[in-house]
Amino acid sequence: MNNSSSVIEPKTRPIRKSKIDYSQGPAPVSVNPAWCKACNICVALCPQGVLEPDAEGKPVVAHADNCIQCGACWAHCPDFAITSNYK
Amino acid sequence: MSIAAKEAGARQDSDVVLRYLRPHVKFPNMWCPGCGNGVVATSLIRAIDKLGIPRDNVVLVSGIGCSSRMPVYLDFQALHTTHGRALAFATGVKFSRPDLKVIVITGDGDCLSIGGNHLIHACRRNIDITTILINNYIYGMTGGQTSPTTPAGAHATTTPFGNTEKQFEACDLARGAGASFIARTTVYHTTQMDRLIMEAIQHRGFSLVEVISNCHTYYGRLNRVGQATQLLRMFQEKASTQPKDPNMVDEDSKDMIQTGIIHRDTEKTELCDEYQKLTDSLAKGKSS
Ligand SMILES: Cc1ncc(C[n+]2csc(CCOP(=O)(O)OP(=O)(O)O)c2C)c(N)n1
Ligand code: SF4
Ligand code: SF4
Ligand code: SF4
Ligand SMILES: [Mg+2]
């Protein structure tokens, strides 16, 4: 089992266009910086390249328009630190 | 939810987890950054919430280990017991209060080393308990010693030159011992995990859900997969819903992870039901 050195690379381009217009409302997702431990899982698993790590390694919404509300980030966050603002 | 969000298939459960966290516990949790235990906790909450079971009717029972810390954070009834004995305590709870949903949260060390005997007998009795076995291939809490699921050849602090022992297959063991619902998933497959935990909770009889999880801090680091995302990638690559082919002996198929429902027997009688039947018939005999 020690042959795997590959890391899940964050996507740099969106796979499909988001149908949601975020320009009028809040950001697609919110991160709770007090609970986030900068594990990078959400950044790596977001299929749309929405999230980018800040200087501390905690995710920020860098490309809001791409978010398709797929739930990969909040389903995989081990620290209950991401929630959606669209429900 | 906006119409556009609905169209995009937006899920409404992003904050369901927050509603089930204990209000007086200090967060963030004690787990290492990226540890799979938190992902299993989130999935368990979604499953219970979707099933609509009132939180006071759910009892989480655990032993000792990083994984066994979970009931400390979640706002259900909780019984945090001694190492390996979660199933023994859970059996007592279920037998005295069959109306409650009893869920055991356990680790590979807790469930299969010190608690192995309790596991096989809980399976044999087919008592209606759902066991979520978080298998990270190692003793996380005590610093990375080998567990019964550490793969042959793998490194741990107690096997610096590679493990010379063979692995338990927890699902095969449970099946041989008589469990009536057995499933496996990984922390990468959260949607599947939600569904399997829901099915396990609904199943009447002993159910085991083995969740392959990442302890990148010990298992990962000692085996040169030191980041959570590396282990997640590995689970993604190795998981398959097809059963293992015993004729395939090459490296890749040997450590394939079979996911999904592995065994389900809805005919088998459940312990509390049988006991109730017996007491009913004895009471009837007395009154006539
Ligand atoms: C009777 C007893 N023996 C040994 C220990 C030390 N101990 C604590 S946790 C643990 C192993 C936990 O491993 P696992 O169940 O896989 O949990 P993880 O931390 O990996 O989630 C051991 C041996 C103990 N607490 N009590
Ligand atoms: S909901 Fe999906 S697309 Fe949006 S940020 Fe999270 S992972 Fe990325
Ligand atoms: S997955 Fe959660 S804890 Fe990890 S970086 Fe993202 S928000 Fe932070
Ligand atoms: S030691 Fe391993 S199992 Fe324990 S919290 Fe850290 S990553 Fe998780
Ligand atoms: Mg373990």
C-alpha cells in the first residue's frame, strides 16, 4: 500500500457552468475559520475550483461563480466548518 | 432555496450537522486536521436526521480510541465505556430498552483486538445493534501501533521493518459469526456511507458498517502517504462494488476495497424479539 504518492490535485477549471447567480446574494459557501484546521480536503475535492487556500491554508471562496452547490466540500470537511448559504 | 439552486440540484443538508453537535463541548474537535472520524460523524448525523429518529431515542456507545471519541461531540444519548467493551455495554442497553436505537462507534483496535470476543458474540446473537467500525488500519490514539487490520508488510511504530502478520477481514469475520447486515465503504464515498448507515440502522438484527478511514498522522506518515488527501485518493482508486476475485493475485486486486452491501439476511430472528416471544409465551402459560 505504499506505492501511492498521488495527491488529489485541486481543479483549476470548472467542469460545468453554475446555473446560480451569486452576484446579488451571499457567497455560495461559508467557512468557519475558528473550526477549520486547514486540512485542504475541501480545496482538493471541490470539482469546480471554487476554493483556494489563504496564507494560513484555510479555504476562501475565490471563484464563487463556479459553485454548483454539489456538497463535496461540506460532506468531506472533518471539522464541520463549511456550510452553504443557499437552501 | 432559490429556484436556480434547486435546478442545480443543491442539497439542503449542509448545516444539518451543526444542529446535532453538543452545545457545551469545545470545538474544534480533538482529531488531527483531515482525520476521517469527523467525516463519519457528519455522515452518521445526516443518516439519523434523514430517518427522522428523535435524538433522544438514539444511544451512541463507544470504547476507547480516536474514533471512540465521537459520542463526546454528538448530541445523542451517549455511553463512553472502557476499551473494547462498547458492544458489551450496548448489548445491556438494547436488551433492557429494545425501543432505543443503539449504535456502536468503534475502531479497528477497539473492535477487533481487545473487543474481538464481544464482536463475534454480538454477531452470533443477532442483536439489533448497528456497529460502525472505523478502520484506519492502526491504533491512532496510542501512537501508531499495529492493529489486526494493519496490512501485511505495512509499517507501524511496532513494525518498523514491516508487518509480518496477516490481516483480519472484519466483514468476513462478522459474516462467519452470524451478523445479518454487513457493508463496507470508505470516507471518500460519503454519499454511499450515508445510504449504508441508513440501511444498517433500519435493519432489524446485528449490522456492521466498516468504514475505511484515514489516519494519515500515523498509518499514512509511516507508509509514505502522509496527507489526508493522498489516502482519500487511494480509497477512491481501490474501491469497487465488485467482489474480490479469488483468482486474481496481482498486487492491485489484492488490496482492492470491496464496497457496498456485502451480506443481508432479513429472515434471521433477532435476539430481543425472540426473548419477548419467550416471555410472552411463559406469561400466557401462567395466566391460563
Ligand atoms: C484496557 C486498555 N488497554 C489498552 C489501552 C490503550 N489504548 C487506548 S486506545 C487503543 C487503541 C485504539 O485503536 P483503535 O480502536 O483502532 O482506535 P483509533 O484511535 O485508531 O481510532 C489502545 C490500545 C486502554 N485504553 N485500555
Ligand atoms: S458546493 Fe461543490 S462546487 Fe461549491 S464550493 Fe463546495 S465542493 Fe465546490
Ligand atoms: S475541509 Fe474543513 S477543516 Fe479542512 S480545510 Fe476545508 S474547511 Fe478547513
Ligand atoms: S491519530 Fe490518526 S486516528 Fe487519531 S485523530 Fe489523528 S489522524 Fe485521526
Ligand atoms: Mg484504528
